[in-house]
Amino acid sequence: MKSLLNASRYLVLAAVTGSLLGAAALFLYGLADVVVVIARTLAGGEVSTMASKQLMLYFIEIFDLFLLGTVMLIMGLSLYELFMDCDLELPARLQIRTFEDLKSNLVTVVIAVMAVTFLGQIVSWNGEADLLGAGAAVALVIAALNVYLWIVRSTKK
């Protein structure tokens, strides 16, 4: 029974593979999207305030794709490092030793994704949506996540 339970850790390879494939798909899609946006911009030839605002919005949305791909990559690498008991040659910031490290990294990237998503809402704001309410909600969630990170870091010391 002990060997079966010990071998069950290899089940996490499904999550690792899925995360890495998801990250690759998001990065490749984002790259293709960058090429398409640049090609359309150069082909359109229109230079105006409205066109530049739309271009900013496109790139903010593309950056959101890259951030989500980064989350998937970090999760895949972290799960592999935690369950397979090996040391990957990762930068110190990405080295995961405990589930607390994994959660802290995830929370940090989620904060960035929320901020970029809200920035996209600001840029595309048409004056009708309740931006103040959405901003307050995002700010409260980000504040709560930062309090969580502060508590985790203070208990480590």
C-alpha cells in the first residue's frame, strides 16, 4: 500500500503537462495576436487618438494573455518541483519549496492579472459602466490578497 501511495504522486504529471501545454498555447496565441495587431495597424494607416486608444486596448488584452500563460507556466513548474522532488534550475524567484511558496507566487500573479484586466476596462470605458464599483471591488480583492501575502511572509520570518 505504501508503494502505491508513493507512486500516486505521479498523477500530478497530468496537471503539469496540462499547465505547460496551456502556457505554450497562450504564449503562441498571444504572439500571433501581436503579429496580427501590428499588421492591421500598419495596413490601416489611420493615425488618430481613437485608433491609438484601440491599439493600447489590444496590447493590454494581449499582455493579459501572456500573464495568464505565465500563471500556467509557474503552476506547471511548481507542481513538478513539489511532487517530483527535484531541483529545477529556476531563478530564485520561481523556486518553490512548499505549498505556501506556490500560493504566494500564484497570488502575486493573480494581482497583476486583475490590475491589467481593470486597466483594460479603464481604457475601453464608454461612460456607461460603473467603473467606480468595479474598481472598488478589484481594489478590495487586491488589498485582501496583499494582506494574505504579508501574513504569510511575516510568519516565515
